[in-house]
Amino acid sequence: MQTNILKKIFVKLIKTFGFEIIDQNQFKSPTLNKELNEKLSILNKSIVLPLGEVKLKRKINDLLIIFRTNSNIDIWDQNKKRIFESDKIEYVKRSLNSLIRAVNNLNQNYPSIKVNMIIVDDNSKSKNLDKIISILDKSKHNYEIINHNNSEHKNVIKNQKTADTFSNLSSLLKSFEVGKNKGKDLVYFVEDDYLHFEYSLEEMVGTYERIASQLEKDLIICPADYPFLYMNNEKTNLLIGNKRHWRTTNKTLCTLMTSKEIIDKYWDNFYQNCLDRHDPFEKYLNQIYEKEICISPIKSLSIHITNINSSYGLSPFIDYKSLWEENS
């Protein structure tokens, strides 16, 4: 009896000093009142067994999601079919469904973060736009739709060989402009052909807080584990995120999460990337990663649902069909 009383006093004392106790005999934490196989991270602390805690100096309070869509074009710049060979609007719908599920999960685990969604639509047919709006209305999340007119950038972007290329560059520039003007903290630029796991945003935000706090600087997060990352013998560093491993990378596509601070700091790169069709397409974005930390997950948190042979497409070791079906 006396031992139990002393133990309770000791636990309270330890918590007062901001420390946590691990009882490896019982495989639990008396201070957290949790089993060690549960989620151990709490407010202002990221805790990963057995690495201990990281005090979260970089807390996220706002997330702006910018969903860029063109429901009319099957695969831009390619004459190929995507996996499952459906109409483009079907990929848009499932991508949006998966993103909304991820937002719901984020709200549950990080209720203090304000989440807003802006849809940058590139001339979708009215029947397709109605389907997009129906999904958004059912979600009951805050959203705004921007019906983008490509002529807005007629005197900014160089003339291109095809109207589709110009359209892609223009909608991308519009997305970046919206992120710069309306972003407050984190901004997630996401294209309409990515399927997200339900826990993806929770892991991305939790990892952002943990690693940015360790590095004491903002970073860039890519949600996909692309095949091209394994085609060259490139050096990388492995990092521990919220619940999984991450690797450093010096290349991404145009789906990425970063901070308003990074956007402002490298606005010229974001802007220049949209003025012409570069080789690679993300030339000026990749230049940012020569100076800032960019990471991608192992395994993937999102898959780019393109052609099965594309080096920019399907991430390894994922049950693609299950992810496709659960977001119908």
C-alpha cells in the first residue's frame, strides 16, 4: 500500500518537471497512462519509442490544401492509360474522397489545426464540376472553388506547343499564387491524381512538427515514395517521423507540402517554374532542395495513380486496388 502511494507521488513529481517514465516491465508509461504500443505523442511533445521525446518548438496551427484539377485531360503530356483505365473524373473523385478522409483523420488527431481547402479548377465540364461540388458539400468542410481562366497568364507564361501545356503551367502558377496570398502556416499543393491513405495528413503534419523542431527550420514534405527515387544510386539520409521512416530527397513533382515562409523565401523559384515547360518540369522547385530539407515517406502516404510503367507513378509495396476501391 505504502509502495503504491510513493509510486503515485513519484509519477506526479516527474510529470511536474515535464518528464515521462517508461516501465519496460509492464510495457507502459505511468506518466502518459498509456501502453507503449499506443500513440505516445502528446501536446507539445513528439515521442517515439525508443528514441524518446522531441519538444515541439514548431507547432502547426493552420493548413491550407490547394487541390488543382483538370477533369478533362486523361494524362497531360502523355498518350497513355492510367491504372484501372477509367475516365479522368473518376480519378478526381477518388482523389478528393481520399483527401477528405485524410482531413477527417487529421481533425480527429489534431483538433486545434484549422484546415481550409481551395479547389483550383481548370475548365472542368459543368457535369464534372457538379460531381466535385457534391463531394465537397457532403464533407461539410470549409472550401472555395476558383474557376481558373488561363488567359490570366497570357502575358506571363511563354507560348507553348500545345494548349494543354499552357493550361497546366497556368493552373500551377495560380495554385502557387493562391498559396502565397492565402497561406498562413502550412500549404499543401496537391494534384487531382493522388490517392491518400487515411492517416496521411496526420503523419505529414506530425512529422513536419517533429523534424522542423529538431532542425529548427522549415522544410518540404513530398507525400509519395516515387519509383524514380530507386533508379539511381543517390545518397540519402533516413529520418524518424511521427510514425514511420522518411528519406531526404532532392526531387519532387508538383504535389508537396511546405510552409508559407518557404513559399515567400523561394517565391522566385515557384514563379519561374511556371513560366515555361522545363526539363525536368520541376527544374526550379528542385533547386530549392539544394538549400532546404525535402523528405519523402517510406512507405508511401499517397500514390500517384498514373500509368503502371511510369517512373513517376506507383509507389512500391502498396495495395493499389484496395486503396482505389475504398475511395470510390
